[in-house]
Amino acid sequence: MKILLTESFQRDLSHLAPENREVAVSTLLKIPRIIKDTHQHQGVGLRKIHSSGIFEARIGLGLRMVFGYKEDTLILHRLGNHDEIRRYLKNL
């Protein structure tokens, strides 16, 4: 599966502390495997959050990753706390 990082996601990732960035990258690399086998999502909290096919994965207690996927491409949209993700979803 290909992974596409949007400009927004790249910007969000660059603003994270190095230790949070490492955990975020580790989580995003797990997502293709989780999508194929939904029983592996424990700990990541993968769930659909928008009818347009947008999903969320938890990264620790305060960080969320928002993504979608089509065919063989994972599209990472945003990375932020709960409030930042809610604001993003209002604009969809």
C-alpha cells in the first residue's frame, strides 16, 4: 500500500516533539496492516469518523491521526489533538 502525506499532515508532523513524531510515524506505518486485518486495531483505536470515508487513529492519549484510503493508497490528512481534529471535520 502506498502512503501519501498531505502538506497539512507534513506540517502537523513537523510541529510535534521528536518523541511524539516517532510514535506518530510508527503508528502510520501500522495502519496499512490494520486496514487489512481489523482485529489488529487494538491500542490504535481505529474508527470511522466521517461519512466521506475519513478515519481516525489514536496516538497516545492526546494525539489523533486522520486519514482516508482508496484502493492501494493511504492518504494522511491531519495530525492533532481532539479539538484540532474536530475543527478539521467541521470544514469537510
